[in-house]
Amino acid sequence: MEISYCELRSKTVINLSDGRKLGRIIDLVYDEYTAKVLGLVVPGGKSGFFRAREDVFIPYHCICKIGEDTILVELSGPLKQPSPPPQNNVYGYSISQNK
């Protein structure tokens, strides 16, 4: 199945674990050397008045189904906000994985 980033961006991401709507995709993370998609980034939850909202990284292996209007993902446990990626590591997800 081929799908463009613009098409992905228009779909709502829903977590199957708790039924929560995570929002729409704001970024796509891929490995530039293998051209494999590592995951998606959605906006984080609501934050306080002075705190910036942090984004949530969804690893590719957590994507269950891409439908016409929604993307179903399975994220168990609390959603973790990504920390700034160190070298050879994107959103806490090692590039050397899934090769």
C-alpha cells in the first residue's frame, strides 16, 4: 500500500489500548540510510499555561491499521514524550533497530 504524507496527515490517530484520540500526524520519522519509516509524531496532551506541549513519538511497530479516516495504534502504558535525539537515535528509538 502506498500513501502520501499529505494523506497520512489528514487521518486521526486513535490508541486502541484506551480508545483515546491522539490527534493528527504532525511529523514522520524515517532512517535516512535505509529509507525505512521509524514512526509517527502526534501532538502531546494539553499542557499548563506556561509549559510548551511536547510531542509523542509512535514507533512504526505500534501501528495496527491505516484506514480511510483513522490510523489505529496500540500504545500501552503512559505516553512518553520524546527527548531530544542524540546522535544515531531518533526520539529515543535506536536507528540500528528494525534493520
